Amino acid sequence: MELALKYLEEGRRLIDRDPVQASEKLYKAVEEVVKALMMYYRLNDILDRVNERGRWTVTELEKAVETISERLGEWFRVAWDEANYLHVWGFHEAKLDADAIKVRQSNIEKMVKKTQEIIMSSIH
């Protein structure tokens, strides 16, 4: 969760100055949230594949998002799709401006905030 919060904050700060880097930071925040929830929900079949390969791929992240969305709701998958859109079109293709990022920002922030609440509630 620490990385997710760090990337979220960095992404927010960069939106107007550097939309390309902001896109990637916001995507990375969501990627870290998915990883955290995979561990929280003990999605061991997916985690085993990651460990065998030695790295994460979009395939594992997508499978995790599908499973987590069944528990948390469709909004989670929508937020993932928006973050992935930023990753491809904002970062790799550098085609998005600050406004295009801002319209996706609220769902990404919701994803990070809700995940933080879920994980923190298990600690208390």
C-alpha cells in the first residue's frame, strides 16, 4: 500500500507538468493496489504463477482484477481499465493531455482509498 500511495501522490503532482509521467505513476498506483489485494485475498493460484515466472505480467494482473471485482464490484474493474488506458495511451503512446488524465483520476483515487480501507480494517 505504501507504494500505491506514493505513486498516487506523485501522479497527482505531475498531471499538469508532465502528463506522460503522471499517467504512468497513476497506473503504477493501481498496479500496486491489485498486487496488495491479491495478497490480502490470498489469490494463491495467481501468486504461484507470478512466483514461477519471477515477475508480474498483465495476464496475472487482469485475472486478479476479475476475481477482486467479483468481491468488490464492477467499479474496481472500471478503475483498472482507466488506469490501463493511462498506461498505454498516456505513457507508452504519449497521446493524453492533463484533462484526459483528470477525468480518470477520481476512479483511480477511489481504488487506492478503498483498498487502503480494506487492508487497514483487517489490522484493527
